[in-house]
Amino acid sequence: MNLSGKRIVLGISGGIAAYKCAELVRRLKERQCEVKVVMTDSAKHFITPLTMQAVSGEPVSDSLLDPNAEAAMGHIEFAKWADLILVAPATSNVIAKMAAGIADDLITTLLLATPAKVAIAPAMNQQMYAHPATQRNLATLARDGIEIWGPGQGEQACGDIGKGRMLEPNDLVERCMTALVPEEQPLKGKVVTITAGPTREALDPVRYISNHSSGKMGYGLAEAAVKMGATVHLISGPVKLSAPSGVCVSHVNSAVEMCDEALRLAIVSDIFIGCAAVADYRAADVAAQKIKKQGDEMTLTLVKNPDIIAQVASLSQNRPYTVGFAAETQDVEQYAKGKLKNKKLDMICANDVSQEGLGFNSDNNALTLFWQDNQISLPASSKRELALTVIKAIASKLD
Ligand code: PMT
């Protein structure tokens, strides 16, 4: 899919993430998109107009009052030229100005004058992002129909850890494609329920048994299913991800909680995908008080958790098309096919989680999809891309 014939105005405001804009423009140009760059004065402290001109192949605009620029393309004409104006990074300052309708520089003027879609990629310190004023302004922008892409979570340039990182250039390119190139929606009218993330099985008030699932694969599937037109319910174990837009999320902790929610939603779903890494066992008794150290060894008695996906696949009425995942470290095909059969699934997505950089808690994965009579290998790529392929493969199997 490319962006041929699409026109994006990239508005760069003054944050450290501005340095990623050169990469963003290169990725957009690779997709044959026409890009014009507008910068605020403060953005020029973080990346030079010359760099942005070199990567975009177009002069960079930065002033509302430049007679030469106005003679070449007046700002109203400029605002009409765009199919999308993306402000990235969008600082708390530019967000506040947008929310108030202030137009005191070229970017904010274009934003008021454009009939095009507008999206912002917020980027700022986590405390500034969490501030009620910023949250209030973002809510105003969302109400005005402006798309808000991110921010992401993680380590920040200032050393803080939290929410406020600008989404990566590749993510922003994908969002531009979704915004500008309408996808086919083979799941329109369908309901999809997806489990994601780990479960936590309590031992006492402060300890639990769990695993390294980050939820990225399951959240990617939820996002892809929304893109394909579905109504999506996500049943999520404890993860650090934000809900993809348009997805209804139920937060759970334990396998038993996940099972209750899954059985409630499965009967109203057309498709059920079990991507969660569910603990197979839980403590037979959860101690009411913190367990005290007692000698050199201790024995925990565990009991089996319900097999959620097997219960869904065995529903005698309103059974959804049921897709499992198999996380294996050896004999992947054999174990995956065994789970497909024993759990009575329609399809299973197997991943070899012994491979460095794939599987649990990484951005990438590789999958083999198995049906009773067929299989497809999907080589290593981002979980978001894989998720889209998996959802399309499922959609192709529905009547
Ligand atoms: O979350 P990420 O960091 O992005 O990592 C993604 C992933 C590796 C967790 C994901 O791709 C994956 O493989 N998920 C399934 C992990 C797993 O628990 O596999 P399993 O082979 O143990 O279970 C097989 C299937 O049964 C799965 O669909 C699982 O959701 C389901 N199951 C397992 C046990 C149980 N009690 N109930 C279940 O429903």
C-alpha cells in the first residue's frame, strides 16, 4: 500500500523528538507521498530547515509574514493543498494553542484554515502530558475531530520514564496510511473478542505468579480488527499499553477473571482470539497475609486454571470462530497442531518464543498459522504488521 497522490503538511513544533522528523519524511517519501514541511521557530533549535528541505525535496515554510513564500503559495492555498496536516512532535504549547483556536504562527494558522484531516503526535515530558491542562486540551482537540496519535510510553530524553514519547516514524507512517487510504473492511458488522497480556495468579497480598507477556501482540490484533471494521472487545491482563482507539477493554488480573469475561463475551462474538499468556496453574490457597520466610525450602500447592480457549471452542451454542496462539520453545509445529486438535480450535498461530528478539515482550514476532488442512508461515516482522495479516487470514475463513 502506498501514499501516491497523497499530500501531507508536516508541522514540526519545538520538542526534542523533532530530530525524528527527518526519518518520518523519508519514510513518507518512500511511500510516494508529497510532503511539505512547516516549522515553528523553536523547532529549528532541534532540527534545521536545511535538513528538512533536503529530505522533503521542498522548501521549508516557517513564516506567516514572508512575502516570497506567500507569493509562491499563500497560506490559505497551502491549507487547502493538504489531504492531512500532521503536527509531529506536538508540544504541550502547540496543543494548548490549538485547543484555544490561537493562530499566531504559520502552523496554527494553517490548522484553522484547512479543510483537511488534522492529526497530532504529542511529545513531551510525562509530567507535562499528565497535567490536567494538557489532558483538558487534548480532550478538546479530540472533540473537535482531531486525531491524536500516541504518545508512547518509555524512557524520555530528560531521563523520566512514562507516557509522552512521540510515536516512532514507522508507526506514524502507518497511521497516515490508515487516515488517508481507506482499507477494505471485511469484518464490518462482526464482533471480535481478543484476550491479551499475562495473567497474575496471587500467592499472597504482595506476590503473584506471572510471565513476560507484554500484550503487544494481542493489542496489535485488536487494532487490526478495528481497522478491518469489527467491533472489538479486548480482555487484557495487566500490561503497560494504552487501549487502541475504538476498542472496548476489560481489565482483568487472574485466569479465572479472564475466563469469566471471555465466556460472557464469546457468546456474542463472531470471532474469539486467545492471545493471552494464561497461567496454567494458580495457588490452591491465596494467603490472606504476606507469607513469612520459613526455612530453606517451601512448597506451593498449585491447582489447574480453567482452559479458557478450550471452553470457548466447546460452546454448544453461539460458538465463535476460535483462534488460539501457541507459544513454544521446541517442536513448535507438533505442539501447535496438538493444541489445535485437543482444544478443538479452528486455527492456531504458533510462535517460537525461544528466538531472540521475537515472541514475548518484543515489538517483533514470526508466526505459523495452522488450520486442520493448511498452514502459512509469516516471517519475522512487526507485531502490528503480523496482526493485520492474521486478522485478514481469519476474515478470509468466515462465510
Ligand atoms: O504479549 P506479547 O509480549 O506481545 O507476546 C505475545 C505472546 C508470545 C504471548 C503471544 O504471541 C502468544 O503466543 N500467546 C499465547 C501464549 C500461551 O500461553 O500459549 P500456550 O501455548 O500456553 O496456550 C495455548 C492457547 O491456550 C493460547 O491461545 C492461550 O491463550 C490459551 N490458554 C492457555 C491456558 C489457559 N489456561 N487458558 C487458555 O485459554
